[in-house]
Amino acid sequence: MEVKKSPKADLEGKKSTWLLIGYVLILAFMFVAFEWSERDKQVLMAQGPVEVTFEEEMVPITQQEQPQTPPPPQAPSAEEVLKIVENDANIEETEVATSEDKGEAVQVVSTGPAVVVEEVVEEEPIFQVVEEMPSFPGGDAECMRFLSKNIKYPTIAQENGIQGRVILQFVVNKDGSIVDVTVARSVDPYLDKEAVRVVKMMPKWTPGKQRGKPVRVKYTLPVMFRLQ
């Protein structure tokens, strides 16, 4: 028995038709793709670089002010003109007799420049060693007692445990006053300052003597700072 196919179920006959439809769709898709890329290209070209214009800022020109010359002085007005008033007062004339009228000789007295005599004060020498050295009133014991009574140990030196002997030098004048106190050997700035302060407080000493006359003598005095 021969099997017959239905014309509707025959797919081989419609193969060429579907193939043509596929080609048409592919061509349409490619056409649309080309058109789309061209449109994008036109849009990008429209957004190309734009020329930027710069506006130049005009700077105003500064002009230097010329110095103004002062106006010339004005001439005095008619009201400011001085009026000369005649003086009718009677003035008694006095005659002065000169040396020629009297027939006397003229004496010429020459006065030279005034000479100022400056008194040169010679500084008295300062002795290091003399026959009788200066001394504190009451002797060395009273001097040590005066120092221990008036010296105030600096707080900073106490906290840091600083102690030692400060050696001072000063000049005892002929009247026993103490001047030119200096530090010959230093231990600590605070200790040095306290030692100088106390020595300047001392009363007048008994001045030193050379050949029976009081003279200026440089004296060295040690001041001891010791923590107990």
C-alpha cells in the first residue's frame, strides 16, 4: 500500500519560502544596523569641540597725580600797607665826647681766650698687701657671725643639694666703706648672688694702713654655704 503525504504536511516544498523570508529579515536587520550607526555618528559629530572665546579683561590705566604747585603769595592788600606816622615828640640830644675831642691817648687792652684749668684727680692706688690689713668691726669671729645671721640659703640651691665656698673680692676704701664687690670663684649663680648681697650689707670696716696712713686695699673673703 503506498503511503501518500498531505500537501499541508509537506515541509520540503516550503523550505525555499522560509529561506527567502530569512534572507529578507537578515537584510532588514543589517539595514537597520547601518542606519543606527550612521545616526550615532551624526550625533557625535554634532557634539564636537566648540571654540571657547576668552574675554580680555581691560585693565584701567593708572595715571600718576602731578604735584600741585603752591599758589604764589598774594600781595598785601591796601589795608595791610603800613602807615608811617610822624613823630612829633621832642627828643633831647646828648653829646658824647670821644677821646679825640678830649685829646687823650687810646689804650688798647688785649683780652686773650679764657683758659679753663681742669683739675686732674689722680686715682689712689689699690694695695693688695699693707702693713695693717683692713678688718671687720670686732674681728673675724664677728664677721662670720654676721654672715651666718644674714645669709638666706636659696631655696633652689637647697632643693638641688648645691653647696660650696664662694670667694668674693672687694675694695675697702680709706673710710672703711666696701665697693667693687666681685665673684672670684663661683659655685652657683644663686649662691653667688646671695653672697654678694650680704657683703654689700656689711657695716664699714676698719681701713687698712700703710706707713700709718689709711689706704685702699683689695680684700678677699670666702663665704661658705653648707647644707646641714
